[in-house]
Amino acid sequence: MTDNKQVLLSISADGIAELTLNRPEVHNAFDDDVIEQLIAKLESVSNNNDVRALILRSNGKNFSAGADLAWMKRMARNSHQENLKDAGRLAKLMELLNSLNKPTIGLIQGAAYGGAVGLAACCDIVIASEEAQFCLSEVKIGLIPAVISPYVVRAIGERQSRRYFLTAEAFSAATAQKFGLVHEVVASPELFDDACARITRTLSKNSPQGMRAAKELIFAVSHKVIEQTVIQDTAERIADIRVSAEGQEGLSAFLEKRKPNWIQE
């Protein structure tokens, strides 16, 4: 890896991690070094029990222009095997962010192109500024949005993917919200912190184990046929969490009309 200041990680006293792309001079485009830094920092957040939630953001005018041009030129000269290995690391990044065992909030301003749309799709909650523009631009240069496609198609649906994967048209934050990629649109990036604070305050009142299990539950039932295996799995999940330490604490706190011990106020 080169300059570790390209990706910043900070953790507040109340357990909110901020992971920041810090390459504004190249519109926060990412290359193999940045991907490895993001993977390492996401793994550290995943293993840190003091972290309650993760915010993914970037410095500068644009969230991310996607793949770095110099990196793409280098990859074009590499062998098929080298390209496969390289793509595997980007796929690893997307999978880590998508399945992170903490709630994740993505903050999108300016351009979010190519792989950056994948990063947004992998976040649990996405807030975009009004001027944000999204674009799955790969076909313009003869490529495809391959490793991000499972997450983007789940976020915006097959029907919208069939248009925007093929046309590479840019679409607005308002349109992204209609598609389901964005949850909330704010007037400007200056309002990100207020919106984030409101959401993280809500998250901090919830059971960390409960949120982690709820996220796993979504993946377990999403796009599954509702049949006996799924029904039995969901029954086992609720039985397991009811008898867990946090489940018992939450139920006791509710019945005793007190705050559970994970609320630190």
C-alpha cells in the first residue's frame, strides 16, 4: 500500500466509526491500494465491539468517480489471471461492506460513478445531497458493472438495472430515491452531519446484537420461497435471540419499564 491518508478511519467516544475516502484531487477514485485500505479498515471495524455504527463518506466535491484511470490502464496490460485476482479484491470489499456486522450509513455528494454506486448499494442506509448524480458508466468504455451487480440489482431492481446498466445514463438523487438506492435526500452536504446524528441516535437505542441479527435475518429470507425450511429457520432465530443475554435484558427492561443496559445516557 502507498499513502494510508487516502482512507481515513476515526471512531468517536460513543462508538460511531467514520470511514472516509480522502482523494479529492482525483474525485475520490479508487485503485487497488485504496481497496486494500478499505478492506483492512472494514475488518478492523467488524472486529471492534465498541463500534456501534459505521458512516462511509468522502472528502471533497464528489463522493467517488469510481475506478482510478491509472489503475484501469495498469489492469488493461495485465493477464486474465491477474485481472481475476484484482477483481476478487473489489468483490471482497463489496461483500465486507454489505455484510458488515454493524449498521452502515453512506453519505453521497456530487458524483457517484461506477463502483461507487456499488458502495452505496452495500450500505444499509444512504443519504444523498440533492445535487448528487449516480451513473453505472462501465459500458461507455467497453466494460460491465460486474462485481457490484448483485448489490446494485438488489437495490434498484432488475427493471431499472436493464435500463441503466445498458444506457450508462446519469440519474439524480431524487431518481435514486425512487429506485430505492437512496433513503433520504438533503439539500446540501452541509446537512449530512445533522441527518447522521439523528439516525445514529436512533440506532444507539437499539440492541447491538438485535441489529446484527436483524441484518442477518434479511439476508436469510430475501428472495427465498416461503417454505418449511425458511419458516423453521426464522422460528429458530427468534427462539435463539429470546434466550440470549441481550434478548433477556431487552425483555426485562421492557417489562420493568426501564432502559436496557446498552443505552448509555
